[in-house]
Amino acid sequence: MNCIGHERQKDLLKKMILSDKIPHNLLFTGPDSIGKRKIAIELVKLLNCDEGGCGKCDVCMEVEKDKHSDLLMIREEEITIEIIRDIQKKLSLTGRKKDSSKVIIIDRAHLMNYQAQACLLKTLEEPKGKALIILITEHPGILLDTILSRSWEVKFFPVADELIRKELSKRGATEKEAEVISKMSLSKPGLAFRFFEEDDFKKKWNEKEADLTKIRKNGFSERFDYVKKMSEDKREAKETLKIWAAIMRKEMIEAESESVARKRKKALEIIQKVLFLTTKTNINLKLSLERVVINL
């Protein structure tokens, strides 16, 4: 599988396929941006490619581009019951080949509302034909216990900074770039690669870093003014918090005193808690963001 880290998890999934004992329902858990979705896609290639997931044939390219007829990728800000019903219709259709497996990948499965989860549960309890459903989430505790109990969990963990540095070097990063990016990546390859390869993301990162520097120089009044504007767009606020979390980790690692390191660690923990709470619709985003900016 073409993905750095997670060797134990990749070996487990390969053995499942080779022994033809892959469960109907898989649950990939672990922090965001560490490669769970990438491995799910590589798994689909293994299931459908005659060359064992070569990554070069038409089938593998279709899977990579989310254009394979036996694959349905769900990645929405809110996953409703209507989306789950579409999944059920997809599973009732005949596959491309007589013995082919239909695969449903639900990324950020914790964004399913209660009705959607209850509807999905029926499908998990009574799978139709040769089908595989992969749920991907960094917050499994938000899913119904009955969904968790009917899914085979594969746990994923942050990737070693050294592996991220080596991969960045392969992609053309200088030794200094690889060192700096890996430190602030929170051990998340996806975050590191976005920063190195996507100019728009790098531009946004620099803007949010400049905002952070400015906020630290401001009093509470100016900080709360920033929060008021920030809280108007929940999705953008989450993106900002993810960037600030990465910056906090880098500053914590490079801190020249224990007091600064403790302060950055506290800020990082608060940001991570708020990011978790944003997955719940009843959060007071403005109040939570105010707590963040007070502790920057």
C-alpha cells in the first residue's frame, strides 16, 4: 500500500484480503490527516486490481480519482439520512463484475446525524451481497454504540516525524524545509504534504500565522473583535484552529524555557478540545473561540 507509516495496520488488511476474511464493516479510527482515507482507497485498489493494487492500471486510476463504479465515497459536512438511503440503493445494484465487491467509504463518519446513524445501522446488521462499508473517524465516541459493536475497528496512530521528513525529502523538500514542516505537522502526513505542495494552503497558513502574531500583541477587546468575525464561518474557524494547533506544537517543541512550553501546551490542548466540540452542532462557537484567544 502506497502510504507512509501504519505498517501493522496495512499488514492486517492485506492478510484479511488474502484469506478472503475481510469483514463487511470496517471502522478506521485515529487523528485526522494521518492517512486513514488514503489506506481505505489503497484497500479498494487491492480488492479490484488484478495486479494486487498496482496503482498504475485503469482500475487503480479510477479508484484514485473516485470514478470507479463499485466505489462510493461520502465526504460531507453533514451526513443525512438521505445520503445513507442513497448508499442503500448503491448496495442493491449489481457490481461491475459478477463477484466484485461494492465499497462504501464514509469519511468523517462522526458527522452523521442521529437519523443517519440509525438508518445505517440497518445496513450494517443486514449487509447485502458482497459489500464492504468503511467508516473513517477521529471521534468514534460520537457514533452509536450499536454501530461500534458491529464494526471491526482498525486503530491508526500519528506517524513518526522521521518518516514524514524522509517522504518530504523524496518529494523535493530541502533538509531545512523537511525539518521545519515535520515539526509543525502534529505527526500528520496529510498536513505536512498540504503545506509543502499546495500554494493556496501555504498562503492561508502564513495569513493565520500572521493573525496569531497580531492577536498576541492585542488586548482582550481586539481579540474578541477577531473572534466575532471568526465565529461567522464555522468551517473557516476550524481550518484556522488546525493551523494554530500545528504552530503551537512547533513552538512547544522549540520553546527555550519550561514556562513557555507549558503555556503552548495548554493552548494546544484548548484548541484540540474546541476542535472536538465543533463536531457537535450545539457548541457555542464564539464562547469557545474566546477561550482560545485568551490563552494564545
